Amino acid sequence: MLTPHIFTSESVCAGHPDKICDQTSDAILDAALAQDPLSRVAVETLVTKNHMVIAGEITTKAELDIEKIARAEIKRLGYTKPEWGFSDQSKIEVLVHKQSPEIAQGVNQEGAGDQGMMFGFACRETPELMPLPIMLAHALVMGIDRLRESKVIPYLRPDGKSQVTVNYEDNRPVSVEAVVLAVPHDEEVQLEEVKKDLYEKLVQPVLMGYGYEVSPEKLIVNGTGVWHLGGPASDTGVTGRKIIVDSYGGYARVGGGCFSGKDPTKVDRSGAYAARYLSKRIVAEGLAEHAEVALAYAIGQAQPVMKDVETFGTRTKSPKVIRDFVDGLLDTSVKGIIEGLELRRPIFKETAVYGHFGRDRFPWEKLG
């Protein structure tokens, strides 16, 4: 695999406007699946100053109070002060109807809910078999949220971003060249204090956990010098706008379709999970150092129209051995993925922040 000498990935906090939307959409999905595992859900959320709009299609036997679900998510994410320009008291508009019968006709025959291509990837750079830059970026924003919620750094506000630049030699990561953090904070706190606290309580322990370090001079915090007002009051958010954050941080190909707000009959989601599962198993089994699995589907058709494996010159076994191994792991029909990975469960809200890949709690990450 041709890896750049320097590579950068970013991630965002749970309170980022786009992630408010992803988590709200998936909270609605989980609520539907908890009552009716056969629910069909395609929900989009938009947030802006003092306003949330929820739109899409839901076909379910579940009784859903969508506005109540949304307000609970906003509150959970820390937006409880109306003076911030967005809170659990903001206006919420719900525009949801039933799924198109033309789409339902194909799905009811166990076919894909749409066309599209999906990619899964794995490599040996981290214990999670994920690229190092995105795993560090996720760990940093997860840490920012933890420090804020636990009040270890009490002056932090919801929202935030991370960015990590990694230096590669001979296709392997050797050092962290830069860390960029952005996080809003209370007005009375000076930027120097924010940077010191984040370096000591976040950056150092996170990087050391992966065997790396970076000097304070290579840490940039709030590059413009000040950031107090975050969230939807300063940046409109939309479901599905962080597909690179959600996947591999730009290090590997992605299909282009987002995940959140979609039930597992939508192959944008289930197909991407299946592809990650298969690629991770290839690498974990020692069949290759890097692996990419590519799938593609046609609407209404159960079986993929493309199923391919790329190992970037790192395979240790023949292509036939790898292909037979993949074919024996998981039936990649739509039904086979849903049943094989047990996807008709309310497990999706947790995926909607810190990436859909690299955490063992999800079934597509299991190696057993």
C-alpha cells in the first residue's frame, strides 16, 4: 500500500453540530428497533441556532415520541443553557412520513434498500487494526468529552475537534508530528490555561497509551486564539456529514453513503459494517498486513454485484485462500449480513460518535 510520508486525520466531539444530528437520528432508530426489530428507518436531522429539524421516513409498529427523544439527546450532550443559542428548550420540528412503497417492495423481498458501494479496511498499525491517525484523533475527542463531563476540566463547553498528523517511514508510523485541538470554553479562562490542561490531562496520556509522544510546541489549541460559543449557534449541523470521521479518517476508501439514521436494510450501513468485519478478520488471521474489502449492491437485489479483496501487496497467502476464507466467514447478502452480525438490535446510537470502527463492543469488530 502506498502510504504518504505524512498523514493527517481528524475527529469531532459528541457535541459537534453534525454529531448532535447523527446521535439524534440514531437514537430515533434505536427507539424504533427496541420496540419493533423490523422497523424501517431513514431519518435526517438538521440543527442550527435555537432550532432542530427532523425529517425522513419511518415504517414501524413502535410508538415513538420523536421530539422527546431529541430533547433527551440534546440535554445528554450538554446543551442545557439557552444563552448558548441552542439547548434542550430550542424549537424542534418533526417532518416524518412512511417509507416509499416502491422502495419497500424490494426490501420486503430481502433485497438492498438502495444501490451503492461500500469499503472496509484494516491494518496492523494499532491494536484495533485501524490506522493510527484516526484512532488517536478519536481518543482525543473522547478524552475531551470525558474531561468536560467529569468536570476534571470544568470550564470546557460542548463541541470540539481534534486533528493528528503522523509521520511514516517504510509504510509504518514512527512519530506524531502535530496535534490540533479546538474546544470552546468559558470566557474568563485564558487560552494558555486551556492548552496547559489539555496537554497534561489529555494529549500526553492519550499518545503515551499508543506508544507515542509530542512536545507542547507541536500542540495547537484553538488556532484563532479564542473560541467561546460552539455548537449549532455558530455552525449548522446535518446528519451524515462526517463520513470520513465515521470511517477511516481518509486513510482508506469509503463508499460515500453515510451510516446514521438508517436501519440495517440500508446497505450504506450494513454493507460497510460487513466489509470492515471481513477486512479485519483477514488481517487478524495474518493473511495480510493491509486489507480492503469492497462490496456493491443494486436496489432490490439481495446479493452484492461486486465483492472484491485488495491486500496492497501485503498478503501472506494466495488470493484463492483469502477469497475462500472471506466466503466462509459471512454471507454478504443483505439478509446474511443482518442475521450474521445481529443488526436488528438497538445498538446504533453509540456508533454515531468516535467512529463506527475500532471498538470491540460492536459485532462487526468481533474476532471470535
